[in-house]
Amino acid sequence: MICWPDGRVDTIDACGAAASGADLALYRSAGHKSVPWRGGLAANTVAGTVSGWQAALQLAAQYDTQKKQLLPTSRLLRDAIWYAEHGVPVTTGGAEVAAAKSAELKDVFGYSAIYEPDGRPLGVNDILKNPALAQTLRRLVTDGFQSFYTGSLAYDIAADLTQAGSPVTFHDLARHEAAVRPPLSVKIKDATLYNMAPPTQGVASLLILALFDRLQAENCDSFEHIHGLVEATKQAFRFRDTHVGDPALMSVEAQDCLDDEQQLATMLKNIDRHKAAPWPYPSQAGDTVWMGAVDANGVAVSMIQSTYFEFGSGVVLPQTGIVWQNRGASFQLKEEGWNVLRPGRKPFHTLNPAAARFSDGRVMVYGTMGGEGQPQTQAALFSRYARYGMGLQEAITAPRWLLGRTWGQESVTLKYEDRFQADVIAQLGAAGHAIERVAPFTSMMGHAGAIVRHSNGVLEGATDPRSDGVVAAW
């Protein structure tokens, strides 16, 4: 999502679609009742990230009409090339994930050559190198980003995918392109909020904050604050799981719901201010990374890229060093219904980079990884900062909660970090929430970040102590 200084907002949907050969017959012939999480058959959708970069550069070129500020592709990818070739130290978080996932990944096509070169998972401060990826990035510099989809690079990618057992072909790559679309938006007190349209869950993030804006919750991190956001989350998730998917196949427009005061009022009536609504409700999973940037001109970007699971499908293409994502693992192998697998269909995405414009001139970009928790984390940090006046870093550091299933677990309780006031937690339990205490700082609550550009040009950034994230300035 790009917020331009003149007030325009663009979004880039680079989500890839299912391969032309990815149909029910393929998986049933392989004996699968659901899409596997790892391996070639999990790598069933086109990777769209590079097309998103290309679209972003095209928009930047249109903005920078005098061609004075655009960096060449060689500079944009220079540091990534260096680190891919010479290596990066593995962080504590990276080492923990590599060790936890080794058993399910070590035998996946191409994985161990990069991530377990000595026959074991890389540990803390081991050097992760991927020289084939460095060469791929050099080819993108030389041949252009489109070569990922229609050039010689695309042929190499397709050949390795075929060897890995993936249904994605060169023709699937060639058919892909990113789309520039308007954002979803909703007005609340003193601000306009923006998020991504389907197939992402951006509408859910906006619904939570729009509903909460209409609730009377006077004190930050009080029962009314947390209960109100949790109950708004339930209403938003019900809408999301009923309607959101590939926009070409949706029966309702997400923006129409945000614009319909009567529909919002109906959802609001379904929220009991004192009692928890029944739960669980079917939940979604996902994993991502959020990044935000604001430049000297006031161009503000909120961006999410994702391999879905840790290490995606686990497939690492030997000729190119690319780790292929497994977004299509979320497809259901059914004849009809929500998010069912069809060739050319986009899977449901948890990705939803967020932004806000305030009436006082501030612009904010913010977001998090965390699948089902993304809208909830966004709601927590935004409400603390924008409604209650909490400092930006404090709003991210403060304890958080998560309703529903966490990554890799089946628990659907209302989880809370063990730093809240005891009386607030007692009130939540008394109201009927199935509460579960978790560690004081846990990554299950997401890895949030935010940047605010104030009206005087001052930039303020904050990052999550639950992650390896950082705020950097040049």
C-alpha cells in the first residue's frame, strides 16, 4: 500500500493464482484429502512478489516525473545480492524455527542444501549463504523483473518446480501479473483507515476498528477496551469467513460493507457490551513479514510479503536458490464452497498491510505478521495510539491478546500475555471469555511495527520487542 503526499492511495495486489494443472484430480490421484503443507504439491501457486516490486517501481516512475530520485535496480538489489552471496548470521529466532521444522523439511526438494549444509539445522550465528539466489538477483538486474515470469529465468524456475513435483509451469508464470487497485477504506473519528481488498482479510481489520469506533470504551486496556475489540473481531471474522476470497468469485463487495451504515449497525447490535458471544468459529492460519517505509517527500509504504508457512513449501529451487511459498496450502479440496481449489483461483490471504491518514495531517503505516492475529494486533496498537493517546512504541510493547487458533496449535481460547491488570482479566473471565494465560512476551502475538509521519515532517518509528524487527533511519 502506497500513500502519496497528494492524498492518493494505491495498493498493489501481486498475489499469485493456482496453477492451471492444480485441480482436485491431481491431489486425489496422489491420495490427498487436503493440500499438503510441504513439498511440490504445496507449491501450487505462482510467486507474485517480484511482479509487485515491478509494479511499485512503475508507480514510483510515474510519481518522479523528472527522473531525479529513482534508484536503479542495481542499487536496489545490491545489498541483497551481497548478503545472499557472503551470508548473514542466523538469529536466535531463525535458529529456533529451523530446529523446530527440521524434521518436516530436511527431506523436501532442495531444502537441506541451503538450510542444513552440514547435516543439521543452522544454529545461532551460523552463516546462512545462498549464492544461487545472489545470481538470480543479478539476473533480475540485468534482464529486468519481468524475466522472472517470461524470460530465461522463468524457464529455469519452471524446470526446477517440475522436478520438485509442483504443478506450476512456465505458462502459469507467464500469465501472472500484479494489479494496481484502490484500497479499502473506512472513516472513523479523526482519521481515515486504509487496507487491502480481497483476497486478503483487510476488510476484517477495518471492520474491527470501525465497529470499535462506535463503542463507548473510555479507558485504555480496560475491560471495555479489550472486550469491545474482541467482540468486534468476532463480527468481522464472521463476515470475512463467509464472504472473502478470490474477488472474481465473491458475491459481495468488501467496500460496500464498510460503506453500509445499516450493516455496521446490525453488527454493532450483535455485540453485547458485557458478555462474550459464543466462540470458536472456523479460523484461518498464516505467517508473514511486515515492513513500512516513509521517505523525505512523505511517500509512505505499508508492505507485506509472505512465504505463508515458515520456509513456505520447503522447496528450494537449486538453479535459482528460491524458496517457494505455499499460500495454496490454504485451499480446500472440495467441489464447492469457500476457498476451494480451482485452477487460476487466488487463495485466501491473511496479508493486510494497513495505513491511516489523520485529520491533523499525520500519516501512519503499520502492520504485523501472524495470520489470524494480524487484524487483532493492528486493532490493539492502533486503538492504543490513536484513540487513547499512548506513545507509539508503548502501544506496540504493551501486552496483547489473541482470539482463536494460534500458529501450529488448535487452541481457540482468548489468550492474553501475562502483563495485564488482574482485575481486567477477571472481568473478561466473568463475561464468558475462555481465557488462557501465555508468556509475557510471546511471538504468537505477532511482530508489529509502525511509522508515523507527523505534519511537521518528523518521522516516528516503533518495533516489536517480540521479534527480530528494527527501526532504521538514513
